[in-house]
Amino acid sequence: MLPRHGSRLRRDCGRGDSFLNCGDILISHTEGRYLHGSIADVRRVGATGPEGVVGKTYFRHLLPHADMLHGDGWLPAALPNQRETEHSVRELEPSARRRGGGSVPAAEGWQVGTCGPATDGCRILWDAHEMALRLLSTLVDPPEAIEGALAPISPVPPAELAVATRAIVESVRTRGDAAIREFVREFDGVELDVLAVSPAEVNAARARIAPTALAAIEAAAAHIAAFYGAQPRGDWFSERDDARFGYIERPLDRVGIHVPAGKAPLPSTLLMAAVPARAAGVPEVIVCSAPRRDGSVDPHLLAAARVAGVDRYFRVGGAQAVAALAFGTESIPRVDKIFGAGNPYVVMAKRLVFGHVDIHSLPGPSEIVVIADQSATARWVAADLISQAEHGQDSLAILLTPSLPLARAVMDEVARQLSGLPRAEVARACLEKRGWAIVTRDLDEACALANRCAPEHVELLVADPRAWLPRIRNAGAVFLGGYSSEPMGDYVAGPSHILPTGGTARFSSPLHVSSFLKRISVIEYGESAFRRDASHAQTLARAEGLEAHARAIEVRLE
């Protein structure tokens, strides 16, 4: 049995080793192929298990920037990349650190070597410390492995989820508040007589949280309001002879915001949607979130609602809240557009109600891609990767770097920092599933891979981040430099953290003031302009077989 992917191993070397070098070994993405330290992609053959004696090992490919050689045998037959491999070996030879005998293969052929008597050691042993972040290299690993690491979660929901959510949505549509109370009882364990949170309860929440928490909410709201208040908006017109064309902007009449409140309440999400809505001039803002077991709502959420100027708050969350906002019930009014995040049932409900109401986005698991060079601080990179991993096991956390030493240092840091984290198990599950350190040829390739991934967040932790910003084409938000940590954008920077996920940054944008506006086209013809263009309009109408259209123009020419 081979060690599982992502494990960190320890090589225990005896006196008989020749090419073997004591130190860490990092498992690559497929069984039987290892990335030893900072050197080569090799295949192990004949080992008997995690504590078995190492059998023959051969190199498949050597990294040009390798600084050591490992292995107890050389590849005896030519491969398509043999010349490239030989070239890499020749470049490596002066700096390679080898223990004992053996020689680098000559250009005319490959010499098979051995480690020496296997009884002298050269054993692979499990290390109790396992690496959560796994290592890949574009120089070593096949393209499909890299593509797999970058791939988003499938947007196609399971059939059973769709069926269950459709039943919830239809029940709320036809039965209103009665259905909502049943679902709140079933899913939240609460009997609710009144769905709305009273204004008095909202106002009192400010005094129920710590002064520092209230100050942080107020500071975040002020930054968000300043950012969205400064965004350009307004009507626009263009004139052509005796005609004027353009559009007028109008805010939506009423919007709804679904705020997750299950495992952890998210007042930041409330602020990041409600404050921009107010900046856009929306007359009525409604918030829905699930109640706690005692039927109350977390006071941090209510305090944020008060600061943001939310008009009405309902203690209803989940798919039933989305359905209520879409269709309206006796208590909850119908809205024009729904914002906010939620679990897969919430996202599925948004899919089902679209068309009855506008949907801002279908948010998926959180994503971060850190592009870093040798100037980056490994502790900072690791902390930012973990910050997104703790959202859930389906989150994506990737480091792209041309520096293998940095990649290894970040892997060590991730393992160290996880040990003291309250949500360590959640973050570890994410990193073991969707956490990668990918070594690239250069920063150009790192940027190209980030664009292919099109993630929610990209950090540029490089020596000159502004110089590399033009290379980023697909991302929800880009964070420049070491002090622009992604969590700063989550809370206080100003731009909303409601961003495209799941690769949708290829074609969609973050929440913007225009997300709360609609544009109405305006067309104004004078007589001279009308007579000039009328014949073309008549010709096109008749080409489409719409004679009444043509005659509506014709009567004005008589």
C-alpha cells in the first residue's frame, strides 16, 4: 500500500546509501510518483509498504532548478524527454549533493545503480506529521493533474437536492406563512408565531454586543458606503441630428438579502449587500436569516442591520426564505432581486425562482489563489490560504509560485498554523481535498493558470504587484501586496466581498452599485430624423414578415 496523497514522509538513511539523501519526501498527485524534496519526479518500484525496504527508483524528469539528487537507480531506457532530462542532469551536477558513490548518467546511455545493501537502511517511514497542502509542478506533473487542481466544483446539483428544494419552494408559493412555519420548525427546531423581527429588537441589538464589535461594524459600513457612494451612475444620452437616444437609471423598488446564520452568523455579508443597496437608492431593503434555537436572531446581525439601514428583518432562512422573497407571503413581501449567500438548498432555490425575481448570483464555495514569488513571506501566504479553507471542505486554496523553496515553506507553515486553529478540522478537510501548492515555470505561467481557474480571490504577493496586475483577466477581486490580505477585503476595505465563484469570474463581476439599478432605454425622434430612417425600418419589418410594423411607420409618412 502506498502512502496517501499529500503525506509527508521521512527517509531514514543508513551507511550504505549512495544517491539517497536524508530529508523530507513529498508525495506527488498520483500513487507511485514522488517529488523528493526539491528535486525530481520519480517512480518507486518494489517497495513493500510504508515501512518496507525501498526498491528500485528511477527518475522520470528532473526539475531544472533542482538542488539535490535522490534515488537508488537511474532510468535504464530512453524516454521521449530523455535529452531534456540528460540536459537537466548535466546542469545539476556541479551543485548536486550526493552521498557516497555512483555517477550521473553519461549522454551516451543510462547507468543503472543501486543504493547499496538494502539491509543498511534506506527505509521509508511514516511521519506522524502529515501535510495538508499538496504539491504539484507544471514541470513534472501531467497537464490533466494541473487542470484537475484548478477545476471548480460542478455547478450541476444532485437530482435529489433539486427535488427536495422544489418541494419547499412550491409549498411556500402556494401556502405562504403556514409552510414557512412548518419548515422553520423542521429545519431550525423553532416554533415561530411572528416571522418579523420587531424594530425595538433591532434597535436594542446595538447595546447587546461588545463596543469593539459595534465600532468594527460601523467602520466597515462607513468604508463600504464611501466606496459605493463614489461609483459613477446616472442617465446618459447621445444626440444624432433631430434625434436623441440614451437610457435613464432607476433603483430597484425592493431587494431581499439572504444572510447565512447557521454555523456562524455573517454580519459582514449583510453589510456588503445592504450598504451598497442604500448607496444605489433602493427604497426598501429586506433581510432574511435563520433564527437561533430560542427563536432569536444573533445580535451582531441585527446591529449590522441597524447600522446599514435595513427596513425589515425576518427570522427565516434557507430555501423557504428565498421562495418567500420571490413570491411573497402574508408576512414577507415580494422583492425585485435577491442577494446573498447560503447552502446548496439556498442556491438551488435561487435557480428555481429565477424569472419570477432577479437573482444576483449563485455563489459557491470560497476560493483563493495566491500568486507569490521568492519575496513573499511564507507565514502570510499560509495564513491567507487557511483563511479561506476554514469556510468549508469544498473551498479552494491554491498557491502558484515559481519558487519551490517558498512552496515547501508554505506547506510547512500551513501544517504548523493548522495545529492551533479552532476550525482546524474544517480547514484540513478542505486542504486535503482542494488545497495545492503548484510550482510553475515562472510568474507568467502562474498568472495564466490563475486566469484559467478564474477564482473568487487572487492575491499578488510578488515584488511588484502593480506591474503584474494587467496579467490578471479572470478574478472576482485582486489583492495587491503583502498587506492586502484577503480577509481585509472580507470585512473592511470597502468593495463588497460578494464575488463570482466557481469559475464564473470568466464572465461575471462583483457586486456593484449597478447591481441594484435598472436601465431604461429612451428613444426620441424628431420629424426630420424619422423621415430619414423610416424607409430602412419599413424594409427590415417586411423582411421579417411583420407588415403591421411597417404600416405603423408608413402612416406617419402620409
